Amino acid sequence: MRSPEHPTAPQLLRLWREVRSRPDLSPDISPLYPVSHNPDFPPGRQQSFLDIDTDGPYLHIARCYTDKELSPLTSLAPRSAYTPLAYFKYSQLTHFVRRLTSTAPVRFTMTVFETLCTMDPPPTHVLSSLYSLLLSSSQPKVPSYVSKWQSELPDPISEDDWGKIFSINKYSSMSLSVQLSNFKLLSRWYLTPVRLHRMFPQSTPQCWRCLADTGTYLHLWWSCPVLATYWSEILAHVADITGFKSGNSYHLILFHLVPLPVNTYKTSLLLHLLNAAKSLIPRKWKQTAAPTVKEWIEAVERIRTLEELHYSLENQYQKYFKTWFWWSEFLLKRSPPP
């Protein structure tokens, strides 16, 4: 890996880009997650952070932990006295780590792939060994909560399709709230009436909205009669804007199993429209009313504003307009005449 001019290195890197989201290679938050030289963490752009000694070219997140808790400043960067700037930088680090670990804890054991990447000096034939590991991960190993989905879905999802689902959701939006909502849906984070009934038998397993059917995950997100009008209106607008007729399929709406190439779908307007529609469901989790089209439009606009800001900073207006042109046309048609 240290010799990019090696004849097999380009093929290795190409394969890595294709399968790097596989959970068996580096799942959750790796102990090697970079703190320094990380563009999402402003102090990481500097050559050093608090003058902490690093074992390697950068400061990784596991180095900042003691007994699985963020190390205090006195332990992380011991010295006789600290400047106000040092306390400020440590506060930045604390905020960054808490935001990062709000959805998943830091792992402190490395996978075989991570261990092989960090061996110094590297073992003999390291590139061949890494390539073999990447090839063996081509069939994704799904997390444990997938089995719960499989037992609930009328039409189970294959492992290959679960790999596509994870790949799409990992880069589904620049909005952290949308990413978090998608992750919580997939990991079954929300407490349903059925799950609460198992914990507290005195509570009812019936749906909070319709008060008739069993409140399973699929029911609360998709098949509840109270949501029928909401989903039909949203899908009609989606078909009008994008020309894509999704039909009545939870595979497409909830899991993004769309008959399009993954890379194409990741940059499409359809992805943002469906993400916005799903993100409104937990906002009215225990309410009897369904979200409205007006709320959906507002949610899409929040995503669009964030996308516009990002692409303007990157000076990539062409990508922004390519994605959001038809949404602007849709809003223009809905606006009242002057």
C-alpha cells in the first residue's frame, strides 16, 4: 500500500472502492478513524493536535480513549500548564467525538483487514493478502438486526440486496439528520408497540395510529391505513417530478431497492424525495395523524438548501442543477400566480 507504483496497487485500490462499505472489513467506527488530518474536524488540518504523540502518520480515535471513555486532557496531553487554546481544542475534540459516536460506539478491536493494513513492517506479499481479503468480502455479511427484518417482511431481501441497501444509505444524504433517520430505520432503533408489549405486558401491541392492527415496524412505516393517503400522495408527486413510478412497494420506498445502478441512484433526485418522506414518519411516531405533503415539501427544501450550500462551496453548480432542476420546476408550478 505504501508503493502506489506497484503494478497490482491500482487493481487493489479499485476493488477497495467497490467493497469498502462491507461491514466485515471495517464496520461501525473503526479504532483507526482519523482525528488529525480529518476535514470534518477543523484542528485536524494542522500538522499536530495538542502535540499528542502519535503511533503512525496521524492521530486515530482509539488513541484518544482510556477504558472506552474519552481521555481527559491531562491524560491525553500531559504537561505542567495548559493554555486557553488547549482547553478550546479539547472542547472541539469532545464535541466532534460525541457527534461521531451518537449513532455507533467506537470499536477497540481491529478486523483482520485493519490489522493487516497497520502492520509495520508489512508482511510478505501484503498486497496479495489484502486483495484476497477484499475478494472474500464480496458477499456481504449482514448485521444481526437483518434477521429481524427478514422474519417480518412478506418477501425477504437477499444478502446481495442488503449490501446495496447499506451502500446507498451510507451516502444517502449530506444531512446528518437524514442519515441518522435512515440508520435508525434499518437498525430498528425505534420502539414499536410490539416491542414495548414484550417489555411491558400491560401495554397494548396495537398500532398507535389506527388502533386496529399489530404495531410492527413494517406496519408503522408503511402499511398502516392512516399512512395510505400520505404515501399515495407522495408517490404521485414523485412520479410527476422524476417520471419514476415506484408502485406500492416497500422494498423501493423504505429500503431504496430501486432498479437503477447504485452510483446513478446515489446522485438522483429520487433518493432525496424518498428520504424526506421517510424522515417525517418518526416525527409523528405516537400521533394519530399522518405527515402532510406540505411537511414533505419543507423537508425536501431543507435537504436542497444544504445541498446547494455544499455544491456552492465546492464550486460545482452543474451537479447541483442536474439533480435539483425538476424539483425547482415542481415548486414553480405549485406557487400561486402573482
